[in-house]
Amino acid sequence: MGLSMLSVMLFHQYFTSIVPFNAFHIFGNWGVDVFIFLSGMGLVRSLEKYSLQIYYKRRLKRIIPSCIFCGTSKYVVFLLLGSSVAVLKDGLKMGWWSFASFDLWFIPTILILYIISPLLYRLLCKWPGITLAVISIAMLINGLTLRPLIGFNWTSPEGVLSHTIERLPVFAIGMFVAIRQKWIDNKIHYSMLFLLIAVSIIFLAKSGVRFHGHTAYSFLTLAYGVPALIIANIYFLKILPDILKQFVIFTGKYSLELYLVHEFIFWCLKIIFINGNPWLLLATGFLLSYMAAYLCKFLTNKLVP
């Protein structure tokens, strides 16, 4: 979780674009897919351990208080910024829906995935191959039909539906991996299988129909390539110095809260200090994001024990 959250944060920062930071503007969006994949794996453990009532209570308790606290705080700051409101509204798609953090496409999408996960779990247990095939086909149909019409607008019901369908395959694959836990015993062969599928999709995409700079296969490629990326992250963590490893673990612990606040903080700094030192703004953005995330989780844990 920690490495994927860091890649998302670096994907959203535009204070500097020199090497190696520019690489995250190309590949950083994989961080969200890794997060969704791991969420799918984790939800299987919850579904196997708890009743449906406790499962939904735990999921909603984890996400709703932080979303409301961060969303409300951001919206108040958003209104106080005055002349900068128009820029923030255009760039971050803020509005009254921001009170529940619905200005971030990931929040309604992950809530829908949480809601349907018990049904998805049953389908993957009973008909795994058919379920994954149907989900993958649905994603391709969405990429060729609905997504070209709405673009990247996720504040409408159609936008929420489209973004959810795009990330449904990687979520389902995460659940499938957790259900078939014994497959993970041979991580290298397992990850290479999915990487081969991803590479095959890339070759198919060469003749695909393009829209908005992507092909209809792009998110499906991400979905099947993520397991290989997970294995790479595991081995990378093993060679990190202990102090960096602890930082990554800390980042993973506060990943939801960091996701909720970091992009808003980056934009505010960019608008207020338009000619500021990019390295100082980058460091300040990260520091403020971690402070805000820690404060959010601390207060919500106190208010919603």
C-alpha cells in the first residue's frame, strides 16, 4: 500500500518534472490499481472472517468518517481561498459533493466495489473463469462506448459507473488471488502468467480503437499487469533500508487519508505560491499531506471509536 500511495502522490505533483520524477507522470497511475488489487485481496479475508453485517459496518467505518472529515475541511478551505476558487473548481472538480470527498473519482468507485464484493466473492468462488471473462468484456465495452462520451468527468452517475467498470477487473483479480491463496506459493510463475496476459493485450491494443489518448485495452492491461508489479514491490521492499521500510509502512497505514488530502494541498500550494521554489513546494506539499492525514485519522478514531 505504501509504495502505491507514494507513486500516486508523485503522479499528482507537478512542481518538478525532471528525472526521475517525470517517470511517475507516466507510470504513477498504476499506484491506484495496485491499491484496488490489494483491497480486493483484503476484502476476501474480511468476508471469510465476518458476517455480512459486521463486514459492511467495518468497511463503512473505515472510509466514511475520513471522507467526510477531509471533504468538509477541504471545502471550507476551498471557499476561503476566494479568487482561487475558480481554478480549484476547474482543476479538481470541486462542488457541494466534495463534503463526502466525491470530488475524487476513487471514493464512489471503491464504495461500489465494497458493496458488490460479497456477490463478486460468490461468483469468483463458483465460476472464476467465466466471471473474470465477463468483467473483462464489460470493461472493453465501456472503453469503446461510455468512456468516449463522458471523458474524464466522474461527477455524473455515468462517470461513476464508467470509472467503476474500468477498475472492476483489477479488483476482481485481487479477490481471485486471495481466494486461490495456494497459487501465491509460487509467486514468480504466478506473476509471470499475468504479465504475459498484459503484454498480449498490449500487442492487441496496437490495432485497437483509440479514444482520449488511450486504447480500449489500456485499463485491462493494467488489471492483468498489476500482479507482476505487486511481486516487484515485495522484492523491492526487502532490499530497502529499515528506516525507508518503516516510512513506506507508515505511508500504507495512512494511505486513504493521504489520498483524500494530498492533491488538494498540492494544488493550493501551486496556486498560492505560483513562482515558488519547486523543490521547497514539493517538500512542503508532502509534509503538509502527511500532517493532515495523521490529524484526520487521529480525530476520526477519537470521534468514531
